[in-house]
Amino acid sequence: MDAGPAPAASSAPSPFDEDTLVPKKSLVDDARFDVTAMVDLVFMMNIFFLVTWAEMARAEIDLPTARHCTAAERDKSIVFTITAGAGTPAIYIGDGTGGGQLSPGQIDQKVTTATEEGVRDGKDIVLIKAEKDVLLRDVAHVATVATAVKGTRLMLAVIEKR
């Protein structure tokens, strides 16, 4: 009994070669996690810090009055006076509000010019007199511009309203 020629071995895989009922384990486990809660938390933290920062930026710092200080030598001082205005501070060159008020666009130029002239005249102290209600950032702006001129020292004074 001749069964005939032997079947040729096929090189293509057959769907019956693998056992499809038993799933194969992958070599690497996929890490999966839901980041929705983490994103919500980050947004809530951003909102919290933004609101807190905005409130703290507007808060007033009530500093105590100075008990120990050194008097500035008036004849060696370049004086700038800053008064609290409605919204923006009023900045004057000199002691008091007798001189003309500087407009916001000319503050940097006029303060630098006055400081350079004072240094040429032998004045090395920049004295900034500011009212108690003036914001620190406004005083710091004038101080930064004035002390950018070499050979100057900075002194601050607070004008308390009575």
C-alpha cells in the first residue's frame, strides 16, 4: 500500500502551530497609570500659589520705627523725596516737594543725571526720603537707578505723616 508521495514540509507558519488559548507573557511589563488626578492636583496647587502670591504682593509690611540710626550728612547728600500719590508715587529731586515732580518716563534719566552731578560736586551719599505709605518697589527702583552711578552710598529715611 503505497500512500503516495509524502507531503512537503511548508515553511509558512500555520495558525494551528501556536496555542491561542494560552496567552503569552510579554517580556516587558507595560507601566500604566492614570495621571488625571495628578494633573488636577498640579492645577489646584498653581491656583493656590497664584492667589496666595497676589495677596501677599498687595499686603502691607508694617515695619517698626527705627531706634538706632546714623544721621546723614546733608551737605554730602543727593536727596530724592518720594511721596505716596493716588496710584503712582510722586518723585522729586531735592528735599521736599518744592522741585518739580518727575513724570514716570523721565525718572531714570533725571535721577541718573542728578546723581552724576552730585558726585561731581563731591556728594557721595544718595538719601532717599520716602513717606511711610510708599511701596518698597518704588523706593527700590529709585535706589537702583541712583546707586548705579559709581562712588555713591545709599541711605534711606522715612517721612512719617502726623
